Amino acid sequence: MKITILVGGRFHAFNLAEEIDKKGYLLQLITSYPKFYIKKNFKIDIKKIRTIIAKEIISRIPFINRILDDYISNYFERTASKILNFNETDILVGWSGFSLASFQKAQKHKVIKILERGSTHIKFQRDILLQEYNRLGIKPNLPSKNIIDKELKEYELADYIIVPSEFAKKTFIDKGFQNEKIIKIPYGVNIHDFQKEITKKDTNIYRFIYVGQCSVRKGIVYLLRAFSDLNLENSELIIVGNIDKELKPLLSKFFNNKKIKFYNSQKQKDLNKFYNISDAFITCSLEEGLSMVQLQAMACELPLICTPNSGSEDIIDTDVDGFIIPIRDVEMLKNKMKFLYENPDISRKMGKNAKKKSTNYLTWKKYGEKIIKNYLDILNKQK
């Protein structure tokens, strides 16, 4: 079995490539990330990596990236299709939004096409985001028609689509896709990078933490409202992530709350210290496949409060290692936050349960075992 991975960026593709390469199945990894970054952070045979770095350089230039977003993606997509080894590839695993040209060429070869979609069906994503922008009175910033049309074509060309949660899978089934075409495999976490450490902290303060972009999609406004309304004595809310420009006017009233600590986006290696001074993790996402920061928090012994739309139903057992609440439900969120705050012993026990689950079932090794088994099963069906 020879597998080629095609990704415009990184996402969890390098973790996937690492697990596949360990078993000797990786043929090519085509990405926009530089080889030195991959070599430094992952154990992947450098000779198997092809990089189209122009995409990454241009996409990081402020303002220019928005203007040329579609062009950059199309350039990466076309270039990747020219350097992909179709003759030796058995399975092509391509990321949504970057794989159309390669999937079209693959039809002329005996190549199984698997699309990795890290979020929900793009039409579901567009619709729920449009609804939320209208609720908040903000000018919508949605996927372009070109991106939507491209992804819809990728969905149809793909032999299989892999998503990370039951929530994401259901959005495809609801759009008419056959159950057999949509494969659900939850992500993993690096338990060596994310773990509970002995940290000096003020034990009199109960800290909630959110990690991720502060955006409409992430539902951050509901968390800030809930925490501010509760106004719990000796409590803090740590926000780690950049704030979207469009959301700043709406969030500005929370900036002067001394109990809310805002931090810019951090490197992965620096997140552990934030988790380790916290007591519980919260995300209020309206739409995601599976928020990986949830897995990081679990590995650091934090109980979770999250929504089903963050993919949490595949990783959380309610009342055991966290709570799953409906989207936009500020009152329910306040109730669960107050419960953990008032019951620190239960909070710590739930955190230990979360750690145990992440160690036993949610590592990248376990993810690799599951996905390789699925690849082999798919190949056997073709014979």
C-alpha cells in the first residue's frame, strides 16, 4: 500500500504522515510547509516530502492574502497535481479545498481518492455562519462561491470522505451522502507535548480557559457573556487567541474586566503552561469538525464544557470528564461553570478522567492505527 498525502498547510496532515511513514506506507507528502519545519517537528522521511512554499509565503502577507486567497489555493492545487506520482499511488489522501485538480487526474489512474474534511459539509458551514453573523449584526464573512463550488466537486469525485466526528458526518448524511462514503475517525493528541505538570499557581483562584481564534464561528461571545454575568469571586477567564477584527467592537466591553485575561495566539509548545495554570476548559463553537484544543486540554487534566458542534460527543462522556451543552445557551453554560467552580474536587476528578481517556484512547498512535486499518479495508474492497 502506497499513500500520497496532499495538503495546503499542515492541519493534522503531518501527524497522519508520521504514523503512515512509521509503517512504511507513505509515498509522498505534498504540502506548502517548508521541509525544515517538518524535519524539526516530525519523524517523516524528508526524501518523501515535496513542498510548494510560495502558497505559504503569500498567504501570510497581511491584506494580500485576502485579495489573492482563491488564486493562491488554485496555484497550489494545480502545482500539486503536476508533481504527484499517480502511477505509484494506491491511495490519494487530499485535503478539502486543495485537491480538485489531483482528484480529476486521478480518475485516469487506479487511485482511490479520499478527501479529508476537517469541518462540516461546506453548505452547512456557510448556513450556520450566515445565521450567526445576522444574529450578531455583523457583516458576513463567508466562504466564497468559488471555494464552495470547488469543495462540492471534490465531495462528488472522492471515493470516501473522512471527517473527525459524528456531528460532522451527520451534516454530510443530511445533504444526501451515503453513510458508507463518510468515514468518521476522531483526531489524536501528542501526550508528550501536552501533559499535567507541577505548576506554581494561586490555588484560591479558579481559572477557566479558552484556546483558539476569537471568532464568530467559535462562539466566543457566549463564553464572555456567561463569565461576566456570573462574576464569581476569585475566578478568572483566560483567553488565548487572536481576536478577529470584525468581532472586536462587539467584544470591546469585556476588555476592561480585570478577571478576563486576553493573550495573543501562542505557539503549540507554549500552550501547555496556560493549560497547567487553569482548572477547566471551555469552547462554545457553532461549527467545527473536532476542535483539537479540546484534546490538548484533556491531556492536561482539564474537564471540558463544550458544544456538540465542536465534535465533543466523540470524546466526552457527560458528567464523567466534561459537559456538553447546546450552542448559544448562556444559561446552561453559566450553570455548568458555576458547578465546577463550586465543586473543585469533582472538577479535579473529571479532569483526571479526561487525562485517562486521552492517554488510553485519543493519542496520535491510536489515530494512526484506526486510519491505517480503514485504508487497508478500503483497498481490500477494491480487489
